[in-house]
Amino acid sequence: MVINEAIYAVLIAFLANIVLCPIMIPSLVKLKFGQYIRGDGPERHKSKSGTPTMGGIMIIVSFLLAAAIFLPDNPQAMLIAGVTVAFGLIGFSDDLIKIVKKRNLGLRSWQKFSLQLVVAIGFMLIWRLMPGYSTEIMVPFFPYFRPDLGIFFAPFAVLIFLSASNGANLTDGLDGLAAGVTALIAVFFMFAAWMLNPEMLPVAGAAVGALLGFLLFNSHPARVFMGDTGSLALGGFVAATALMLGMPLFLAIVAIIYVAEAGSVIIQVAYFKATGGKRFFKMAPIHHALELSGWPETKVVAFFYVVTAIACLIGYLAIMGV
């Protein structure tokens, strides 16, 4: 049964990360792959400088180890895995430049955007050749109303990729935040796949297991950070899965933390430019604004977990309809 395969995928990815992290973390320390902490961030974060980064490698490897067992006869799941790795490689390049240059800036914005655009377009070109490709999308709470975007679907899908990958990237700013939030989103995808496309259950399960295993080492106080290697890979996974399930609009609900983090940055930049240097938030993304308002890091993370869990429950109801 497919549900059994999904459970096995969760367990295999979880156990793989438990094995990989104790091996890889000391290696990252020896290679001096430490995180550079921006000087204008919260004061308490300066103590995290030097914590090994690029832990997203362990997420991707454990995800692939689990997913590969169930992928040979599942082209849709293979495509999701491929896109996840491709976005992870973009993040890896970004992290490597930061480490080599010893700065908080890796790839230039236009370079990162261009690479994300190439991968997103590549995804669309491959997917449209597969059986089951559809330009129809589900509307939350109205599951039987499925508008066909036609020629507008491709640019819409590219926008989803850019939004999700950068939303995940901005969410990765506190110990365990991006990993925990995305694990909950992946659990939602498991339920959604069970109802809509059971063949995608194992790949969603592999993501859940990989993230839960990584959280044991990434939760506060973090022994390793996922870096852009991990956060961009997670964004690619979330976007590809949502699109192939026909539910990209549901990301506005279940990935509400991604939306809030990216939205806070957009508001901050727009307000700064419009007012000649004033700030709307104390700092953006919004998790840093909450910290500077006196919230402990662990409280911010727990709050965002709760918000995501409730949002995923609402997302489930949105699949069932009104």
C-alpha cells in the first residue's frame, strides 16, 4: 500500500539524518564552514557566529535516500526530487561564496533570481511532457471549482517557485524555524496526496522524515544550520509539490509563515524608500522584529509552529470544501 511506503519513507529519511548529522557536522567544523552573522541583527545572534552551516546537504541526502527507494516507477515524484536538488545546488553555491568570501552576501540577487528562473522553467518544460499534466488549479474551500489557467499557467508556476523558494529562504533565520515550519507543510502534503494523488505520498513522507531528523540537530541551540543549501531546496520542494497536486493557491494558507516573512521584507523595503529612510518594522524579516520586541527566540519559533499547524488544519478543511 502507498500509505505504508510513505511511512517507510518517513522512517528511512529520519534514521538517515540521525546517522548523517553526527558524521557531517564535525566535518563541516573541520572545513571551517561556519555561519557568518550579519552585524545589524539581534545582539544575541552574534554568539552563533561560526556554527557550521550547509546542513541542507544532510536534508537533501537523507531525502533522496528515502525517496529513491520508491521513485523508479514514479516520474512525478522523481521530478519533485530533481527540482529539490537543483534548488539546493543554487543554495550550495550561495553558501560556498559566503564562506570563501567570509561575508553575509553570496550570489548577487540577479544571479540567484536567474538560476531559480532557469530551474523553474526547466521544471515546467519537463512536467508538461508527463502524463497527468494539467493547467487546472484547485481553489481553497471550493474543490470542485477548478479554473484552467491555460497559457497563463506557466508564468504563474514560475512565480510560485520564486515566491516559495525565497519565502523559505527568509524563514530560515532562527534555530529550527524553517525546518519545523516546512515539516508541518510536508505533513499537510502527505494528507493532500493521500486524497488527491497517492503516488506522491512517499516523496512527501521522505521530506517529513528528513526534516524531523535534521530538527534534532537544528533546534535551539542549533548545532548546525541548513544554510541556503537547505532553505532553497525546501522552497523548491514546496513549490513543485503544490503545483503537481494542483493546489498552489493553498500555499497562501499552509505556508502563511513564508508569506508573512517575505511580506514583511517587501513592506519594510517599500516603506523605507517611500519615507526616505524610516522603518515600518524594527527589523525584517518579521521573526527578527518579534525578537527585538522582547520575544525569546524559542517563543518566536514555537509561535510560528503553532500558526503553521493551525493553518495546515484550515488547509485540510479547504480541500474538503465548504
